[in-house]
Amino acid sequence: MTRFLSILLGLTLIASCVPAKKYKDLVEKEKLCSEELESYKTSSLNYEGKATDYMKRYEVLTKEVEILKADTARMGQDFRMFQAQCKKINLENKALEAQFANYRKTGELTTAGLQKDLESKNLELQRKQDVLNSLEKDLSAKERLLAEREARVNELEEAIKRKDEAQLQLKDRVAKALVGFEKKGLSVVQKNGRIYVSMEAKLLFKSGSTFVEKEGQEAIVELAKVLQDEKDLEIIVEGHTDSDALKSASHPKNNWELSVLRATSVVDIMLNNSNMDPKKLMPAGRSEFLPVDPNDNAKNRRIEIIISPNLNELFDIISK
């Protein structure tokens, strides 16, 4: 409310020197910029939350696979041990049966002892066989679960690989399209899973202006042509200023407004010179509060175009 009153007071003071139509257009533009900024901030926070959730779930799945592998190895070892024991008991049983056949002729007492020993061995053998069957059943269940988890992890890793490869290819195409502007204050870098196209203000704007100069327009149009056919992207256009105070009776009246209007100007050029989907774009203003070099205001005055992948595919895999 305070901001609104401030704007109203400022507009009242300049009403005598600004045509009514231009004043109305500026007010409407600022209102649209504010609404779009809030909408895209919410969208950005949602995708960041999705990305964080997907990484946590990926780590959990990876840990579960490691535990299942360890359990499977241990159960396989137990299975082989019991199998060896069963073979040994079978051999002992056969030996006892042979002895029993030999001792039958020697007397009932010897025969009764051997019979008892044989029955005991048979019971032990049955118990071992039951344990072996149970272990074999558990091992099969663990192997099936391990296969399912490994399949999901492989699917997730493949999707991540595709995203990374697509992003690297896009970064190369962007860098190639803008190669002629690299020595004029433009850079293209990939970090934190995003592509950052940074354009210094000297390439785009005159001091305090929101109008993009011809050479800056050419760079923006080239970038828009590269991005227009990309479907799974979210693009944030951020305006940044230096810390020098901007005081004006007309728009832009401060660094916040200057940064937002400059970002909006870049978005307008991208949309007017390509087939880009407006839903993928979000203009935003950062004012002077994210400097890249506290000792160099020229570098701080810039436009940053942040290209982020859409994580819906990865989130769908995690949510299965």
C-alpha cells in the first residue's frame, strides 16, 4: 500500500510534464510486470523445490539399491554355505546307511544305535533343507526387488544424462550464435545445471535508459532464434544495476524499476523477433543487490538470461 501511494504521489508530481496516454501506459506496464514477476517467482520456487525433491529421492533410491546389493550378496553366501552343508550331510547319511547295513549282522543293540543316529541325521538334514528353501525364496524376492530398483535408478540416470547432454548441446549452440559478441561484454557459461548468458549494459543500454541499442538487439535476436524451438526450458531474464543511486521524477525512478524495465525490454525483443512461447519467459529485476564484482560497476550493470531445464520428466520417474 505504501508503495502504491508513493507511486501515486510520484505520478501526480510528474503529471504536468508527462502526456496522459504515456503515463497510463507506464502504469499499466508496471502493473503487468509486477504480476508477471510474482507469477514467475512462484513458478521458479516450485521448480527449485521439485529439483531438490528429485535429488533427495535419487539419493534414497541409490542407498536402497546399495543395501539390497549387500543383502543379496550375504544371502547368496548363506545359501551356498547351507547347500554345502546339505551335501556333507547327504554324504554322511550315505556312509551311515552303509555302516547300518554292515552292522545289522552284528546285533540288535548296534543296529538300534545306528538307527537312532540315522534318524537324528535325517531330522537335521530336513531342518537344513527347510532353512535352505526359505533362504532361496528370500533370495529370489530380494533379487526381484533389486532388479526393479536398479531399473528405476537406470531410468533416472538415463533421463539425467539426456538432460545434461541436451543442455550441453544447447549451450554450444548459444555460444556459437553469439560468438561475434564475446569481446563486447557478453559471456555464456554453464553452472549449477543452468546456462547463464550475461550481457553487460554497455552492449545493450545507454546510461539510465531502458531502450536496447541496435547491436544489443542483434545479440538478443540471435539468442531468441536459438531458443525458440526448445520445448523443455524455463528462461528468466534478470536485470542488474550498479549501486549508484538513480533519482528521477519520471520512469525509471530508481534502480529497482530500471532493472525490471530493462529485463522487460529484452523479453519484448525476444518475443517480437522469434516464435518463443511467452509462458517460458520471466522478466525480473535484481537492482544492485547481486553484484558480480564490487569493485567494477561496469560488470555489475548487466542483463543475465538464465536458461533452466524443465524437471517434470525426472519428477515423474521419481513419483512412480
